Amino acid sequence: MSSTVAVRVKQIKQITPVIREFSFESTEQELLPFSSGSHIVVQLPLADRVLRNAYSLMNDPYDQYEYKIAVRLQEQSRGGSKYLHERVKVGDQLKISAPLNLFSLHSQAQHHVFIAGGIGITPFMSHMRYMLHARDSFELHYACRDGISNAYEEDLRYLFQDQVHIYSEKTQQRLDIEQLLSQQNLNSHVYICGPERLIQAVITTAKKLGWSPNRVHWEAFNSPTPGQAFEIYLSKSNKKIHVPSDFSMLEALEACDIQIPNLCRGGVCGQCVTGYSQGEVEHLDHYLSVQEQQHSLMPCVSRAQAGQCIHLDL
């Protein structure tokens, strides 16, 4: 992982009952510049390990004095969102990674169609603020639940007005993905961030309508899914490691001082791809093809099938 940056919690805002916004300021050197769509990895010192979670930067990329993220309290949290919601206070110091962009705007697009679900609005807050400077053409379609996941709804309506379309109980509007995509021209690109079902619905519909895959962009930071504990065997170093039920394979390796290159820690970037020779793997990534999954996995999210021991090429 890249070098860390020390930051101080500058401000905390309760946006909805389950969404909190955190503003970070630097404690040492100036914060590094970032482009819209970037994320940072925040280190969260739990009792049994340091949890590293990726969060989209949502402030204006022209604002270099702070980083802002928004975090939803997850019902099945492994401890990260709970730690941020319940333990982090203004003035606390944390360590974060330098910004990295895996969800940038396509330079050839003449129109950008943003589709967000719930907390998936966060990268688009940065994208749209950038649009105010660049004067690019865009529209936002935001599916959310009133009083729960409708973060920044009023800000969006105020700043972007006719470019924003809200789908919720209050608006009594429902997002029709096929209708939305079918009315776009060939110079439009679509970007999705939100629940897995929303991402897959847009990808499937775009394919059905004949969209080129190069015009469809999505971001999904999957936190490692808890499951049954299992074992991994390192073939080259002849070492067996236990992976607890609430640890990812990557975290278990790191706990044994075995460092694997990684950036997103959510099955997206491909940096941590590792070969394996034995074991039935539950692949939960968004990077490897079906063919590649026959011999490679991503330890940030992959787990063993029940009762299996995975043999890694490490």
C-alpha cells in the first residue's frame, strides 16, 4: 500500500440517522491534490487489527485544504463504519492513504449520465462540483430512501437544479433504467455507484441496448464479506495461516507481516491479484474474468468455500 498521510478530524456532521460526514485536515504537510472520483483508504485502529476501508472523496477537487468523506453505518459492519460513527471525534488523528482515482470521467464523453444509489452519491458530489468549473454536460439520477439514505438531497437540488432527478418515496418516482439509457446519444457515458443490484441492472440493460462496454463505468467498494473461518496455505513458504470469520484473507496475511500490493481493498483495482493452486474459492471481486478465476483470486475480498483450504502461490 502507498505511504500514509496523517490527518486530523476537522468536522463531523450527521447528515441522516445513518450517514455521517467527516472532514479531514492535514497535521503535517499540505494535502495532496486529487481529481474528481478519487478515494482514500482510512486506517481504523480496532482492538484486534487495523481495518483499512476505502471512501470516496466528495468535496470540490479545487478545494485542497480538506478531504471530505461520508460514511453509512452498515448493519453488517465488520467494525469500520461502527468505529467511525461511535468512536471518532473532532480533533482525533487518523492515518489515510494518498488519493487514488479508479472512477475518473471519460475524456471523450460529451455527456455524463450519473446513476447513484444511497451512499453511492459520494463520488458524484465531487464529479458534479468539478463540472461547475469545467462546464461539462451531465445529469444525475439518484435513488434513495427518505430520511435514511437521501444524503445531500437538498444541496443537490440547490446547486444543480434541473440536472438532478431524485427517485424516492417522497417524489413518488421510480428509476426506469432502460428508458433512461435508450434516450441517450452515442456520445454519452454512464457512471454507476451504489448497491450491487443497481450496478448489475445498469450493466445488463446497457448491454441489452447495445452500449459499448467502454461507455459504462462503475465503482463498487465491496467491504470484505464476513463468513466462515478457513485456512490458507502458502505454498512457497510452507506456512499455514488461519483466516477468522470477520477477517479478509488480505488482513490475515498482513497480520502475519506478509504484505500484498493493494489500493482499493474492495475487489476493484486488481493490485492484489494472487495465484492459487488448490481449494474452492468464493470469488467476490469485480476484476477477474471467469477464466482468470480458475487460477487467481483477490485476497481483499475472496474467501474459501466451506471446509476448504486455499493454497496460495506465496
